Amino acid sequence: MRFGDVEKDNPDELEDINSAYAHAYGAELFYEEKPTINIDELHRRIRKYCGNVGVKDIDTKSETILFFHEDNCVQYEDGYTPAQFGIMTPPKEHDAKSDCLASLQQSWGWKDAAQVVEKCDHTILATDLMASGLHYKKRVGLFRNSLRALIEVAPCKAIHFKITQQFVDPEKYLYSFNHPSADHLYGMVNARLFNIEGKDDVIMDTLGLAAIGLPDLQCHFQTLDVNKVAKFLYDYAYFIYEKGDIIEDGNTVPGISDDAEWKCRHEISLIHPKRLVIDINPGR
């Protein structure tokens, strides 16, 4: 990951940017009733989607279970450790609904999210562990497929990707695996919209790429069609995911009209969380 002059000019900003990286990538599943999970069946499905996987019941009190991706080890100072997928029941005092207002406001792809979440009183946390040293594509693949297996075994009503500030429909999440034309990063990239108070300015950005070590995207404008800009940002987010951070400062990319060329530059995001973004300037 590159930071341009950020580290040289302001080390504190570099620390803020680093904090956007997800050392543990997680999602929270919402249920109307407390779910029952068949661990043997879940283990079988994770093995089906992810290969050689071991399982260990770590803490029966908190219902914490870890699955070990034996073929995907990461080297740390004290040796090699397999990447892991963990599921756990949050403590009783955990109030998932109190921490999701911002995500409900940015869940543009699911208009019924608020009504569905309101009916849910139980949650399960799913997260990867010891996986941040993997290549980001391998890491994303293991987490998405492990989460897929969990949702198949214990179907939920909603999935909260807090990292990307959105709720997604579990049915659409499963659909994304079975149809080649579907969004293969569904839930892991979000396009957010912000209106600047007292001005006609709009800021749209992506959230999710910085969590896996890539720059997100950002566009600041006034009169453009927000739906077209959202599609534009998604398209380039997927481009960066596939190709990496290959857009250089000063490069231009085709805008949303045939003759538009928009200039790119790596910057610090205008909207929290502070992170490295490629600012795409549509000009006047």
C-alpha cells in the first residue's frame, strides 16, 4: 500500500489510515429467534467450499467455535498458523441494534433492511482470525465461503457488514455464489452517499477496499446523477480488487459521459473512517 507524502507530512494521519485495515474481518448475523447450529454439517460445508479445514470447540459458555484452514497458513514470528474462521454468540449485554443506525442509512441496496432488523433479537458474530497475512483475494474467498456455509446451515434474516457500513439480504448473498453475473463482492464493498449540509455538494465513496489493504474510491461533485456515479464507483472498485492499486496519480479514467475524462489522485478520505482513497475529480 502506498501513502504518497502522508507519512512524511503527518505521521498521525498514517496511523489513522492504518486503523482502517481489518486485522480481523467480521460480520454479524441477525435472527428473530436464537439459532441452533449443526456443527458437523457446518464443518462439512466449510470443507466443501474451502478445502482442508479442522474444527475446535473453544468455549462452550460463549459458544465460540473455530475452524482452521489447514491449507492456508500464515507465518508469524513464532511460526506458521492456519487462518481461522470463528463464530460466537455475543454476551447478553451486547446491543447490536444500537450500533447499526449508520449502516441502515447507507444500505441502499436493501430498502427493507430496517424493518427486518427491527424484528431481530439475536445475533451471531462471524469473523476471520490470523488471516490478515494472506493475499487479500485468498482471505476474501475464505471468509465469504465460510460465511456462506454458516448462513446455509443457520439461515438468518439479515447480515450486518459493519466494516462496509451496510446490511445485506442473506438470500442475495447466497445468490451471489450461484450466478456468474452476480456481485462476487456482495457485502464487502459499499458505495456511500453524503450530502454536505448548507451546500449543493455531494460526496460519494466506497467502503471496504481499505479493510483488505487497497485504496477505496471517492468522488466530490454537485450536479451529477448519483445512480450513475454509484455504478461508476462500484465498477472501479471491482477493477482495483482484480488488478490492485495500479492507477497512478495524474491518470485519467473515463467518466459517466462519453467524452468525460476524470483525473485521479491518492488522498486521505474526506469522510470517516480515515483511509487512503483514490479521489476521482470530475472537474467543473
